[in-house]
Amino acid sequence: MKIVKLAFLALASVIVFSGGAFAQKNFLKDADKAYNNAEYFTAIELYKKAYAGVSKKEEKAKIIFQTAECYRQINDSKNAEQWYEKAIKANYPDAKAKLYAADAKKANGKYDEAMIRYNDYKKEVPDDPRGEAGAKSCELAAKWKDKPTRYKVENVAQINSKQEDFSPSYIDKKYSGLYITSTREGATGDKPDGQTGQNFSDIFETKLDKNGKWSTPAPIPAPINSNSNDGSTVVTKKGNIMIFTRCAVEKGKVLPCGLYMTTKKGATWDEPKKLPFSSDSVAFAHPALSADEQTLVFSSRLPGGYGGLDLWVSLYDKKAKEWGTPTNLGPAINTAGDECFPFLHEDGTLYFSSNGQLGMGGLDIFSAKKAGDAKWAEVANLQAPINSNADDFGIIFEGKKERGYFSSNREGGKGMDDIWQFSKPPLLFTIEGVLTDCKFKETIEGVTMKLVGSDGSSAETKTDKNGYYKFAENTGKRYVNEKTSYVLTTAIGNEVKTKEAANGFVNSSDKVKETTVGVEESKIFKHDFCLTPIEKEIRFPDVLYDLDKADLRPESKDSLNFLYETLVDNPTFVIELSSHTDSRGNPVYNQKLSEARAKSCVDYLISKGINPDRLKPKGYGKNRLLISDAEIAKLKTKEEQEAAHQKNRRTVFSVLRKDFVDPNAPKDQPKPKEKKEGDEDDDTN
């Protein structure tokens, strides 16, 4: 990940030793010089040679620590961990040895051990928030690792090498090819990079064929690639303008990285020119363009930042035809650590990598929501499996799709930094169930099930011979979507009948509400229905009256609202609504009372808009007992007898016809929504 490390040069530090009186002081002097020039790979070997000639413990400890620093700078976390632990054991006095040992352990996935070292550092340097933040990040990392998100991650082995391959970008809006940064064989340069011992990086191009196979990456034509480190590109949608990072090497010295722009004409690129604001004294790297190509986000060590590399933004001035003065993205994004490798999604979301935010290892990938012009907030870690204990960076998305590529040096790769692809499989939801007869328990075939979504979608299906229905993905069409609420209802035609329910069924007013909002895993929602057969009497929630009165009590109106819903759901029904009493009392009085009660029910339904031609009130007094007096007399207790009398005191309805057509009803008349309140109680004679 050299482009990142080279951008650190402005703040690179070195422990300068006095040299002391040991024989191989020239090795140490050369090691310090190599380190100060960011030639860490070279410095490691020199420090190890210098160590052999040191006798004092303090000097040995310093060399051990400095060797660990070199491994940290070249991103070798395994060796860095070992050498920091050696420095701690050698009583190196600077508490940073514990902090960096913790960072290395976390990068190696040793979260428990890392937490111990972070807490050690916190005790020694309580004012530095990195100790507490590091321990917290280990807790989160373990949690995210155990419960990864739905993203699927796979190594793109066809385009990776044993060397560093990182920082992908699309070559144009077709998303059929990539530019990648690589130190593989074929890169420009006549000698290895002293920082890593590898080739200097170049920009390579690879394309997908019709069979989905990647071509062997090849370096893009001159003059973009040079004897310096070149890479980390962003290209306009037309593919004709490229902005990239170059870390120039002059007279054996690596200069701070800068941002360069070049234009493509035919198959060739113009000579790259440094962007006006990209000075020679400060590091600039990792360009990212907005969808309208008017906003440029990049990483830099410009003065006024918050720590290491920060993210900055520049807006394009159309009149002046140049990029404006950079502005820091502020503390909502930037930390005392490093923020780098930004990417601007088409929806405005900013993606970037950071080792200063709470993460799982080295660099983690984060998202931030757009909060205004050139402003972002609400930083969120993408968690596992996008992130790992290793370095994860340079993410790009394929337009608005939940797929793309990123870089990582995690285990399972082909080399060091590799290109990985990711995708987010859609959540698959199914709503299914079985319809049965509430009384006879038969399954019901041919019932229409309606599903209406809050996203404006609607769908219908019919139950099969087993009464089964299902809404699920079918031949590419999805019926149940993510982040959507649904209402599921039944619709029964006159033709829906069974052997036991020869007269058909009452269309249910029950509505099942279901939602996929907040559901993060594919799921099957099961909802069974039972339908009431049309019989001589159909009971509904009890209608209550005061003793010897026909006036409806408030809770009786709630019960009648159920019947109202039933009539609205079955607009062709003409019903008889009848009331009954028990066997006690005067027959003439009971008859009149039952008729008055039936009429009060009908009047209420008419007041709510039900056509009176659909309603026939009828009072039966005590003429139609469900339980005879002889049967009641056989019951042992008064409570059992009273319960039997209660069953005889009932208000029911029966379907007289199913052919009513209201000539005055407007087409597609919306159904009034009624709020149901109260509980179902018993009525009394």
C-alpha cells in the first residue's frame, strides 16, 4: 500500500542516535538516513546490522523499537508486532511501543491481546484517547466478526499478482474494465523501491470479456506511468480525463505525492500536469470525483488538518475552468489518524478508509451521508466482511448497484494487497399460508389473496387445492421487497365453495399487516387464515344492551363495527340481522324487545352508510333457542346454567342473498376506515 505510506513523508520521524562508542556506528547512521528518506526496507537490514555492534541496553532497545517502526511503515504487522514486543521486553521507555504493539496485534486479529496492550497504554498515557478507543474497537471488531453483514466478498484472482495490487477504479461508465495500481512485473522503473523492496507502482488496465473473464492486466501507455510511484486513479464517466497520484523520485529521494491530471485523445494520454493546488511541499493523494464531476475529494497533509492524512474537497469553477481552493471536511470525518482513499457514490454518500475511526484492524472502510454541499456526516463502519483485521481500502461501487471492488491485504489473497469484489445479495422475502374453513377445517381453493405494499406495489394470487398461497420471487419478479410494509387481505368470489360450505364463505374483514422494515435477513412470513362459512346463523362479537333496553351501549357499537366491515368487504350480501332472548320472561315482551334490538342494530349500520335495502331486522324472542330448557335443567351448577342462557341471548346475522348491486354507489368507492376499540363482552337479556 505504498501510495499511502509515501504520502506520510511530510511527518516521517526518526530516532537519531548519538552513535556512542560502538564499532559499527556507520550502519546506524546509514539506517537512520534510509529511514528518514522512507527507505524502510533498506533501513531494516541496516538496523539489524547495527544492533550487533551495540552493547548498552538502552541503545539496543532503541534500535529494536526503530526496527519495529520500519515494519510498521511498510505495513508488515506480523513482524511489527514481534519487534514492538521485543522493545517492550527490552524496557524501551516510550509508551508508544505498547500502543503500536496493540495496533499490530489488532491488525493480526489478536483482539484479546490487543485489548490488554491498549489498556496498558491507557494507564501510562491516560490523556491520549487512543488507548480507550483502541480497546473499544477490539470489542466492536470481535462483535462484527461474529455477526457479519450480508455482503459477499471474493478475491478477484484473475487480476491479482503476488505483488501489491490495489486502488481499483472504473475505466468508464460501462463498468466493463478497471484501472488498478500494481507493483507487479512489467511496472516501469529500473530499480526496486527502497521502501518496500518491490517495483515502483504503475497503473494497469484490465477488461471483462463477454464471458465475464478478466484480461491480463497491462500497464497503460506512456506518459502516465513513470519511474516514480503512480496509481490511485479516478476517471470521468466518458473515460477521457484521469486524475491520479504520483509520488515522484528525484536524485534518489522520494518527494511528497501530488495529484496529476491527463486527458485521453484516441488511444493515447497527454502529458500529465499537476493540479494547481497540489504543491510540492505537501502530500496529496487518492482523488475521487462526484457523479456530476464538479466535486473532487482527496487526501492530503495540508496545514489545518486534524492529524495524519485528512480528506479535503475542491469544487470546480466552471467560469475559471479550474479547481478551487481545498477545504477540510472537518472533524466529523477526519481524526488524529489517517483518512484516505475516498469514493463518492452516485447517491452522494462518501466512502473512505481510516485508521483513526473505530475499526477492526489497520485501515477500515467507512461511509458518511451527504449533509449539504461538500459536507458529510454520520460516519459508519461497513463492518465485516467488507472490513477485516487487515487493511481494507479503495472501495468503488458499480453505479447504484450494491456491488463493486476494493483493496485488502487480508488472508486468503493471492499476494500482498489484492483486489477483492463484493456484492450484496438481495433479501428474499416470502409471505405464505393456508386458508381453511373456520368451522369444518377444510382447506379452501380459489380464494384470491391481495397484497398491497407501502411502496405502491400490489399483487394477487389464488389458493391452490390445498388452500396454500404464496407471494415470493418468481421468474425475476419480486413481490415482497425490502424496507416495505404490507397489508394482506382475502377476496372471495361467489364461486368459492367446499363440500361442507356449499353456500360459500363470508369474505374476511381481517387484515394482516407485515413489514420488512428493519429485517436484515431473508425470511418467510407465515400467515394462515380461516374463513367463516355461510350458514343459517353467523355469529359475530356480542352486541350489548342494558337490562330490558334496546339502546346500543358503546361497546355494542364496537361489535357492530365488525359487522359493518363484513358488509363492506362483501358488497353483494343482503342480510337478516336478528336478535334472540333466552327462555325466561314473558314471550310477548321478549319478542318486542328482540325486534327493537334488531332494529337498533340495523339503524346503526344505516347511519354508517350501509344501504338499507341490504338490511332486514328480525326479532325472534325465545323462539329459536340454541339450548333447550330441558338441557339447561340437567346442568349441575347455576354458573353453568347461566352460561347456557347467555348462549341463547344472541344477536346474529344470516345471508339472504349474494346478488345485491347498489345503483347509487360510485365506482371504486373507498372503504371508510373504522377504529375498533374496547373488548368483546357478553350481552344480557
